[in-house]
Amino acid sequence: MSIDQTDAIDFATIDKASGDLWLAISDHLSWEENEGNHLILLQSKLNAYLRFIESGEVFKKVPDAKGRGIVINLVGKFPLSQKADLFFGKARAAVEGAGFRLEFSLVRPNFLQCAGVPKRHLLR
């Protein structure tokens, strides 16, 4: 699953170090190609994640999430563009206002795989 599947939750895991539930958005798209559409996809995906959390569906799908902090982690293959960074800052404020966290992680899969990190460990 990925950012262009706006109604799907891409990945969910409990972080062993913090105990928080991390919901990952997998973003493989470049910001240089069709930036406006990319921003719309990101906004739709974030809205879907917030609905998933606020409706309580998250606790049906991940029962161990009850009582934990929730982090939405945008995992990007490419660095955020200037417009995307501006949008992300506003989105972060809105998500934090709702009681959750929003993070961005830049992942270079080829680099990590060359370093011996298996694909299954690329997301928290």
C-alpha cells in the first residue's frame, strides 16, 4: 500500500522503545513530478488516518493500541519540497492539536539494503 491508496492504512506497528503506535504512510512519489497532485494525495491520506484514529477503528484493527500514544509517520523516498514542507508543518500542528504526532522519515531503501538492513525493518 502507498500514498496513492488514500483509503488504506499502509502499516501499523507498536514501537518497542516508546510503546507508541506508529501508523506509517508509505510515499514513493517524487515531489518534482506533479507536486500539486502529490499534496492532494497526502492531504487525503492524512485525513483517512485521522478518521481511522478518531472513529476508534484503530482499536478494532490494533487492539494493543489502547492507551498508547499515536504517531503518524510519513515515510518518504524523496525529501519534502518547499511547498510540501510548508504543508507538512501546518498538518503537524493540526494533528498535534488533535492529540497525536506527525513525523517525517526520509528512507533511502537502496542505501539501507546495502548496509544489510532487511526491507521489513525499513518502517518503525
